[in-house]
Amino acid sequence: MPKEKAIFYHAGCPVCVDAEIEILSALDRDRFEVEVVHLAEAKERIAEAEGYGVKSVPALVIKGKPYHINFGASIDDLK
């Protein structure tokens, strides 16, 4: 069975780093292929994140749906 794609968007802030450690360690790696995108370093991917409905980071996108985790930074602040 192919793995589902999960994208973790973050900005490198302390909230994001903590969420990356906690959330990603809890994901079933047999079920999910996880891509981590640091939006402060990959600004060209901000529009992609917005297309999924990401409003703030850290956020995890699974099956095209955004799940906002705590609040590190607004997506607008990263532009």
C-alpha cells in the first residue's frame, strides 16, 4: 500500500521546532511519507502552503487538509 503524503510547514521558530519534534515523532512512518518545509528558507513554497489553506505555522497538511498546531507565525509574516 502506498504511503500517504504529509507536509509539515514551519518557520524555524521555537514553537515550530518543538512541534516538529513532538508531532513528527508521533506520526506512523509506515503510513506517512513526511516532507518538512521550512518556509523562511523556501519562500517559493508559501503559495503552495496557502493553497492548502495554511494560515499559520507550524502546520501539518494531510490528504490536502491543513492542521494548525499552536501558533508560531502567521503565513503573512513569512512573505
